[in-house]
Amino acid sequence: MRRPVDAARIRRFMRELGGEAERDVRLYFTGGATAVLLGWRTGTIDVDVVDVKMESETDRLFRAFPRLKDKLEINIELASPDQFIPELSG
């Protein structure tokens, strides 16, 4: 089991992943990672990344996840918006 992920390691993950991108993309976090980055708690067990369309960058960035997981010793979980945002009626 890996140690809890703190804000410094989340930011390092962001920098390393950004280094893989060939242009600007948006990546969204949810769950404990957001609480850590906002200072509400000191650590989380994993970094939940919202699976959104990153256009041509998707494959390149997602292929970097396993390498970054090992290098930074963090768990990365993909989440879909429908897992945490209720569908609107109608």
C-alpha cells in the first residue's frame, strides 16, 4: 500500500503530466485530491482524475499515467462525471 498523497506530490504529478502535453489541455480532479489542494486535509489515498475529452492529447497523456504512478508512488483513478454529478431530470 502506498503512502498518502500530499499537495506537493499532486502538484508534481500535474507538472510531470503537463510536460507530456504538446499543447494546453484541461485536466480536472475530484475527490480527495481537491480537498488536499484546497488545504482541507493533508493527504489522500489516490488522485481522482476526471475522464474528459482531451482531444488529440488523450492517448499520450493517458499512456503517461502508469509511468507517473510508479515514479511518484501515487494511485491514479479515472473518474467519469456521471460517477459524481447526478444526471439532470428531463
